[in-house]
Amino acid sequence: MPTDTPIKVRLAEVPTPEGRFGRFGGAYIPETLVAACAQLEDTYNRVRRDDRFWDELRDLHTYYTGRPTPLFKAARLTANARARASHGHGATIWLKREDLAHTGAHKINNTLGQGLLTKRMGKRRIIAETGAGQHGVASATAAAHLGLECDVYMGTEDVRRQRLNVTRMKMLGANVIEVDAGSKTLKDATNEAMRDWMDSVEHTHYIIGSVVGPHPFPMIVRDFQAIIGHETKAQCLRHMGKMPNAIVACVGGGSNAAGIFYPFIDDLPVRLIGVEAGGTSNDPGKHAAPLGLGQPGILHGSLSYVLQDENGQTSPVHSCSAGLDYPGVGPEHAYWKDADRVKYTSITDDQALDAFLHLARSEGIIPALESAHAVAEGVRTAIEMRDDENLVINCSGRGDKDVEEAARLLALRASR
Ligand SMILES: *Cc1c(COP(=O)(O)O)cnc(C)c1O
């Protein structure tokens, strides 16, 4: 065998059978969950090669979710961005409209996929954790449609702050279990859901809400969200006649970003930009940017970048958008960061609020505050590009859920 054969690194070929993305990922879990994760991995490895499963999921997306979601040429947003730049130039901006998917965000791509997986495993019940309630609603929706029982764990503090989503979940027939432990938020709800799963794994599947958690969850969620990137690639070739020059997405746990990036990961000329929540400052507790400001550590069963203090205790986080308010991030993003394949930046609360209004008034599209982070970074990047280049922003969700909070923040800002 020749020894001088160059080793071709293919970033798409992860994780390893042990669940490693480079040095990140893995499964740091109690013994009682090892069997559950192994069973899930076995089922998924079989399903992965089963065309009937993917055909069934594709039909569900076509007739129920409303896929493919459009790739929309945002002509007025582009013109306004160019007009704001002193030189008057910039790339054409396109929006991938995940806000038009059923339930108003990309989360349904994952919950329907894992819902079908639950049925394949012969299980009758799903459980989920939720913070702001978006993943809880998407899980309750999938459960109602597929005829599964659904229990959603939610901290009492979040239940108080997100009344509307609690009501939606109950209307959809799900049971909301309030968690009164610790900080009474997402982290504590996740712990309780994991505890439930240890005792109920025989008939219950745990649907985790992003590309986080122990192996095989980050891989499974990425694969179900990759439909965003596959559609985007085909739509770019159809509408632009070529690949896009750049793609921008917001990063909370990282599932909408992983979904749109992954099919492009080995297309090196396509610039990929992930946007974390810059909050109000870079001080601890004032942002949610683990890739930019965190250190490698273990959170919820996998090794990735985590916001933590010098003793390894998870730090408090802040963002104006509830979906980005998480101290960890999926291990594959940590891998892409260290490989220098994806550039990670951050956008502050104030900049996101500006972009929220900018998109609403330029195009008549009110984005989720999470997605507004991607819009802000997308506009900033586009005006540094040539007029004949194309930039795609993943519009991960619609902003109906955020109008009240955005109005409150805008009024607060006006009074300062
Ligand atoms: C939950 C959510 C996010 C953040 O989650 P990711 O896993 O990082 O995608 C982003 N946008 C919207 C609309 C969400 O609901």
C-alpha cells in the first residue's frame, strides 16, 4: 500500500460508532441509561438503511408538515441592506422559510422523525423536556398525529412564564408535568425526563429537543433536521443555478443550524456561519455563547463547549430569546468549530431586536427572536459580499410567540 496517499478528511463522516465527533460527543450516562441508548442506536442503525421509513417520513412532511418549505428571495431586505451600507453593495439575501412549517418552526422535523421511530420500536409513549415550550408543543403535536401518549416535563418557573404553550400542549392531549426542583427551568426538566426514561424505557421513548445529549441523540436529531439543508441545496441549484456562497443560522442547542449546514459540510467553498446569543454583554450570566466564550466540559451526557465557572459548575445564561438560552451546545458544532469549518459569531439582544423589526418591515415576515439573530448576522455579512453572490439565512421560526416580549423590550429601550 502506498504510504504517501493523502488522507482525505470528510467532515460529514461522523460520529464514530462510539458517538465521537473528533474529541467531542460520547455518552457520559449512568449505567441505567446505557441499555436504553444502545436499544435506540440499534433501532436507528436499522432504520437508517430502510427506504420505507424515509418514504413514510417524506409523505408525512409533504402532506402534514407542508414541506418543502420555500427558499424565498428577500429582494426588499437585500435592497435595504445595500442602502444601509455606505458602498451600496452586497449579496442577494434568501430566506429558508422554516417558519412556514406546521407549528411554526423547524422543531417538528425532529419530533415527527422520532415519533415514527417510537412506533418502529413498538413503544406507545413519548416524553420530552421543554423550556420555552416550543419543543413541548412540537412533541405534543407529533404525539397527537401519531396516536402516542405524551408527557412533557417543564420547570414551574417556565410554566409560569409560558402559559400559552402550556395551554397548547394540554389542548393537544399532552400531560404537562411541572418540575419544582433546582432553578425550576430547562436543566431541571431535562434531569426529570431522563429519570422517567430510566424507569419506563420498555414502553417509552425520550424525544430530546436539539442536537445535544448522549450518543446517539446528536446524530439522530441532525439527520432528521438535515432535510432543511437537502432542500436548500436543491432549491439553490434551481433558483440560482449554483451553490450559495454563504449560509447563516442561529445556534441554541444547534439543531436548525446543524440541519441546514450538514448537507453542505464537505462543500468547502460554501461559507457557514453560526450565530450565538450575545445577550447584553460578554460578562458571565449575561449571554448564551458557549462556542465563543465557554470551555470544553460535560453537560447532559456529552462533551462539548459549555459555559461554566472555574470549578466546572454550569453558569447561568441570558438571552432575549428563550430558544437560545442554553449553557451548552451540540458536540458536532464543537467539532466544526475546532476544525475551522464553521465560523461562530454572536449577536446581542439589541441587534436581534433591530433585525426583528427590519425583517418585519422589509418583507412582512415577523421572525422568531431566535431567527432574528441569524437575520442580523446575515445582513452584516451580506454587505461585505459582492452583488453577484448569494447568502441564505435559515429563518428557523415565526415570531408570533415573541411579539409581546419584543414590544416590551422596544418600549424599555425607548424609555432609556
Ligand atoms: C428552539 C428554537 C431554536 C433554537 O434551537 P436549535 O436547536 O439551536 O435550533 C431556534 N429557533 C427557533 C424558532 C426555535 O424554536
